[in-house]
Amino acid sequence: MPSSKSFPRWKGCFFTTMRRLPFLILYLLLGLAMGCDHQHTFNRVLVEADSLVEQQADSALHLLENIPDVMNKGDESNRAYYTLLLMQAKYKCYESAPSDSLINAAVHYYEQTGNASLLCRAYYYRAMTFYEQGRHEEALLLLKKGEDLAIHNHDTLYMAKYHESLIKVNDDIKYYDMMLKYAKLFMSDAIHLKDTAVIARSYSHVSTAYYRVGLWKEAQNYLQRTMSLLHNTNPVTKSYILTNIGCYIHMKGDMETARYYLEESLKANPMPHTYAELGNVYADEGNIQEAEKNWQEALKTDDSQTLLNVLSSMQERYEQQHDYQSAISISNRIHQIKDSLTQASEQAALAEIQHKYDKQVVENKYYKVLVWLFGSLLLLIAISICYYYYHRRTVRRYTNQLTAKEEAIRNAQQRIALLEGMDGEHHEEIMALDAQIQMIRQQTHEQLGQGKEVYEAIAAGKKLQSTNKEHYLIEYYSILRYKQYASWMNEYKDLTSRLLTYLILQDMGKSDSEIQDTLSITNSSLRSIKTRLKAHLRH
């Protein structure tokens, strides 16, 4: 059957750059020998290794293994960077990972320093190392954390890596709906990356996922898309895709065509799962000798899931041949593998972990939104309260200043009246008092004094004489009745001075006829003001 068990690592091209490496290594050694700054030199060579590791992992590994004393003389930044690159290169070259302590130190460093890009990469290779070591729960948690980080970083390359890895995880735990979800996400990533080989692999994953959920027509459609891109893939990817095609055709019952694709897959890159499936094809054709030959090749793998698949097929064939002794032997071996893996409980645990993690992510998102909304509301309330008290204090200060100035003017006017009624020459003092009154009036104007004078004059029944006085009135009223003025600003939009003056006069208790007289306008002009005011309502 189609499988995701043996999806290829993201190794890319395997071409080396050996002609460049001696010069790079010589350059490094000479730099260190001549007493150059170690950290700068280390960092320069690590950056060079980083440029090679994605597409030329074997060259990057060779370069990394020839950097002397980096773990002894390098600073914490270079040690973490070196460990990350070494872990990545070893994984791509199918070699054992560095020690857990080194990897943990590197991951911890990037978590502390906040380097999101390198942390995303560290999570991925740490997770894949865990998965291959059978530490599946730890691997899944890291994959989920890394997926979130890659999405947050808009890192399409690592989004693709995480999504492809999660396809395998969900296939292993038989969570096929989730497998299909991640297969579609991976396909979207591949299209954005514009990498034909990755697109071909993504189509194969989608085909397999559709097959798993029982949507045969969709599975076949994506299988055809995969085949159309097969010539653009590298040997590892080509082998993986050909195996899936062979599995699918085997399931359809075309043994000869299935055998052809599986044999072509083995020519491109031998994989245990391909041998296992080819053994099943031979068994269905009745060629037990060739079937057992291929099964034995498949059994050379260390992958427990592949072993279980192969052994289950062998047990079924032995039972069909009534070779019950061999079938029992195979059955015992299957039980040993299952017991060592505690497969059933682990599958449930992995599915539960993923479910809880996804649920927690959703809850955290809602929680963050609620916190943001609540915080915004509190901030808005705080700003409103601050503005209210600030405005009140401002109004109080203006009022006190105006009252003091009015008192000074009254005192000056009373003194002038007294001097004018007295005998003798008081002309100079009277002029000085007049100048004082004018100066106070000018200062009062700056403090909305003229607006107050206009307001009091209108309240006493006098007419509004000019446009300037209209502006003074509005400015004064915005302080005197600031709550009412603010409500007008909320209720209406784009109010003109005349419309605001009408609202002020109305608020002062003036009747329509009094407003006409105050503004020196006709009844039709007043009706026009009312009509325009309605047009300025916000709702």
C-alpha cells in the first residue's frame, strides 16, 4: 500500500565541493595559526558551512569536522551555531547525532537569545533526531512548537519541513484526517517554494493521504500529477514516489505494472519498504521464493514499523500455505516488537498529545485576543478618565483666571468712577487705569474672556454682532459646557460655526424667535439651519 514511512530527508543534491574544501580548511588553519581573532574566524567558517549544509550536506560536514578547537575556544554563540550545523549535517548524511547535552545547550541558547530563525531550525533537527531514536512524544511536541514558530516567522522552507514530518507522524499513528491536512499544507508550501522535486513529493503525499481516507479518485488524480514531474526529481525522491506508485497499482491488482515501478524504485534508491512491497507482489503472483528473498532484504532495516509490515505479510503468506510453524514463529517476533514499542498505547498517546497541543494553541489564541481586547478597553477607560479630570482641571483654572481678571477690571472701573467724581487733576491715573483695563481685557481674550462677554451679552438679550464674536462664543462654550459640547461632537459630524452657534443658543434656552433676533436672520434662514443640522447627524 502507499506509504509515508520512508519519506526522504531534505538532503538535496549530494555533489561535493572537494575542490573548494582544501582551500577553505587551509585558510582556516592559517588564520588560527597567525593569531587572527578566533571568534571572527570561527563565525566566518560556520557561515560558509551553513551555506553548504542544505544542498551539499556531506561537504558541510567535512568542513565542520575540520574546524579545530571551536568547542573549546569558541564563545557560546559559536558553540551553539556549530552544534546546530553539525546536527543538521549529520542528520542529512545519515550519521549519528551529536550528544544530547550539546544539542540541548544549543537549543537552550537560541531559546534564551530569541534567534527565531535558528531556533526554528534547531527544533526541527532535534525533533527528527528524537523520532529516529524512538522518543516519539518528545519529537511530536517539538514538531508542533517548531511548526508554530515557522509559521510565525513566515519561513516557508521550514514550514514545509515541519509539515512533511507531521505527515509521517500522523500516518504512523493512523490519524489519517490530520495526515491529509498536513499533506495539503505541505503541497501549498512546496508550490510557494517553486521546487519541482518538492512539489512532486507533495503530490505523492496528498495521493497517499487521500488513499488512507478512502478517496480513491482523488488519490489517483494526484498520483498522475506526481508521475508527470518524476523526471525532475533526485534519486531519493524518485525512489520514494515510484514506491508509492507501485503500492497504489498493486492495490488495484495490476501485478506486472506494480512490479515494474517497484523494481525501478529499487534501481533509483533501495528502501526497505520497497523490498517489502515487492515481496508482497511476488507473493500475490505465487512466486514465494522471490517473495521471501525480498522480504529478507526488507527485514535488514532497523525501522520497527517496516519490520511489522513485512512480518505481517510473511505471516499471512505462511498461513495461506498452511505452514503454521513458520507463521507462529513470525507471530512471536511480531509480538516481541509490539511489546518493546508498546505500539498501541504510544499511538493513542501521540494522538492525544497532538489533540491537546492543537486545542491549547487555539485556546491560547483566544486568550491572547481576549487579553488584548480587555487591555484595550482598560486603556480606553483610563484615557477617558484622565481626559475628563484634565479637562475639569483646565476648565477650573480658566474659570479662576477669568474671575480674577473680571474682579481686577471691576476694581479699576470703580476707581475710575471715583476719580472722575473727585476734584483735582487725576487724568494720568485714569489713563493708567484704562490702560490696565485694556491690558487685562487683552489677556482675558486669550483666556476666553471675550467669549464670556459675548455669552453674557447674549444672555442679557443683546444681538450677536460679528463672526469673530461667534467664534469667541463657541470657544468659551466648549469650556463652560464641555460635556454638552463633547456630546455634540459625537452626535454630529463636520459642524460649521453657524450650526454650533445655533446649538449653543438653543442650549441657553433661547426660543426660535429669540434665536432669529440674536442672529439677525429670517425665519426661512432658521429653518435652513435646522435642516442642515439634521443632515449632519451621524446616525
